Amino acid sequence: MANKHGQTLDITLARGEPPIGIKIAEPPGVTSDNLPLSTWGASYILANELHTLDISAPSDHEHLQHSPILELGAGTGLVGISASLLLKQNAILTDLPTILPGVAANISVNAPVLSKAGLELQTGMLDWTDPSSLTVYSPDGVCAVSSIILDSHKFPVILAADTVYDPDHPALLSSTVTTWLARTADARFVLCYPLRMAYLDIIRDLWDSLGESGLNCVKEGQRQGDDPSWDEEAPYEWSVWAWKCERAGSEGGKG
């Protein structure tokens, strides 16, 4: 975890091209579990790895009412903002209600670059203990304004960074992902986390849970954080998950 308030982070969106600057706002008073809103190293790593992972939001999702990209545990929204710019698609960045004003602040501070790309990002709340409904919030992240019904929309791209640090997370995260990930062969769940010794069993449980839920890891890798200000000595691991062949297209889920 590192305080990056007021900084601009360089995020690479394409090989051989200069990085794009994404501004970070970490407003005071935005907290969860007594922790202030901060940008975690896994978010920075994943944001910079996205362009290497061969993920896409299919063009046939452009006509849908809702965004094709969903971020879980968004925090400052760095990953979701980066993915939106990379894939040129709208996104919904979700977190706990107490965090959403901070997510909204980061969308707002990056409005010029997002607007130039023709993108519109939203904040939302998705309860992992009951993931059947996604609540979309107002632009300031304060008030709930609408709900996305599960049967009407699923996401071809779901992202999560540093969301695996509690023994309950593997079951909750895998349930949420399998609930909302589009049942298509090209749908992808992408996550990243630091390989902290204290959490290795939890990470192993998550892999087991995702596999038992019908997902298969199709790509993985590790990267050492190259910025000492992230205060993390452990390497970061990212992985990309897709439906196993027999699960894609099943259960009638709409993309």
C-alpha cells in the first residue's frame, strides 16, 4: 500500500508507445476497515500488465445498455480506468459504499482523458455475500441510483487487484466472478495480488475455488515491484481465467 494522492502514475497501454498518465486522488476520510483509501501495488502492476494479456471486450457488446468491464474491489480505480482506456470500453468500478466516493473522485480527476476517448465510467456496489444484484451509484459515489439485474447483463471482462487477504475471500470472490462473468469462450477474469507468505494458503484456496466453479487459468506470470514506495517486498502474481470449454455458453447467461 502506498499513498499516491496527487500523483500521476505512468501506465503502459501498448508496447512501444509512451505511457499514459493516470491521476490518483486519495481523499481524506474515505476508509474501510479503518484503512484509508490507498493505491495498492497490485493495482499498479496489473494496470501495466493488461496490454500484454490478450484480453478484449467484444465489439458486439457496444450496443448493450451496460458496460462490458467490471472491476471488483476497485479502491482508487486505477485498474478499471486503465482497462477502460486500453479496451476503449466503458466500465463499472465497484467497492464498498464507504469507498465509492474515492472511486468517483478518481474517475472525476481523470475525466479529461476519459472524455477524450469517449468513455463514461460508473461506480457501483456489489455485495460478495449476495452477488445477485449490482447497484450503480451517482457520479459522486454517494447515492444509489439504479440496479443491474443479473439476468439482463453479464460482463465479458472482470478485474480484481489485491482482493485476496481473508480466509473468506476465495469462496466469496469465486462466487461473485462466476455469477457475473459472461458465459462466452472469450470472457476473462483477470486478477493480481502480492505473494505474501501469510496469504499463500488463501491464494491456493482461491485457485481451487475458481477451478471448482468451472474456470481455468489460461495465462499467469509474476513481476517484482520496481517502485520501493509500494512498500512490498514480495513478488506480484497475475493470472487470467476463462471458462472451461464445457461451461462456456451454458446456463443461458447473456453477455
